[in-house]
Amino acid sequence: MEACATANHWARTLTGFGHKVRLIAPKFVSPYVKTQKNDMADAEAIMEAATRPTMRFVEIKRRTDVVGIFPNEAAMTASTILPIAVWRRCRTVRTPVAPWR
């Protein structure tokens, strides 16, 4: 898999399912792209690069390593995800509504 923005997350997830995941730095994949950049050409270049016996792979970053890159990630999570979760919880709770008198 080419090491991109979300590659470390997917690598950890797939490793948890028992797959063997190896990340390749984009600078090592780009010499193998033969045509214009699209998904099919990228996939072919990644496969070509991965089969090379001398290819160097990138270490999968742990969750704690990635969190340190974005110092406001905890604040963003609390300010954006929490209200959505509360809204969903309130939406599913059934409360009796008294008629107006």
C-alpha cells in the first residue's frame, strides 16, 4: 500500500484482521508510474514497486505517533463529534409529548 494520509489507519486496521501490510513511500512508487496519474496506473505502479526485491518499506505508525502531528485533534474531536453523538442520542430517545392546554 502506498503511504498516504490515511494509509497508517488502514494498515493498523488490516493488521488487526490478520493481514500482512507493508507501506511504500510515494517517492519510491512514482518512478514506476508509466502513464498519467489515475487509480489504475497507481495500483499498477504499487504492485510493480512492491515486487522489487530491493524495495524499502515504511514502518506503520502507531496511533500515538499520528496524534502528535495534529495538536488540536483532541479539541476538534470534542467540538465536532460530541455534539453529533448527542444529537443522534437525543433523536432516538422517545419521550411522551404532553398536549398543549
